[in-house]
Amino acid sequence: MIKNKIKVFRAMYDMTQEDLAKKLGITRQTVIALEKGKYYPSLELAFKIARVFGVGIEDVFIYEEN
């Protein structure tokens, strides 16, 4: 299972879902699905998300074994 901290980082950067979506070139609905764990991003999108927040990909996405 992969969890993410996108919502946490958005709050830290005072960024709305729409702001993040625009920076990434995706829809707000995709950001919502990512935050809820209903959609897993491509590797390219995961790196873009990490880059927006200036952190490593492993800081945003956490792999947890069941």
C-alpha cells in the first residue's frame, strides 16, 4: 500500500487543490483522488509532485507493506 502526504504538504505551502493541479497540469479532481488514495500517480507525476514541494519523492509517498 502506498500512502501520501500531499494534503499535509499543501497545507504547509498554503496551497489549494486547484493551485497544485495547475502547477502539475492535472485536474482538481485528480488531486482529490490522489489525496484520498483512490488514484496512484505515474512515476513521472510523483516526481513532479515532490519537485513542487522541494522534497524527495519518498517524503511525499510512503510504501507500507501489509
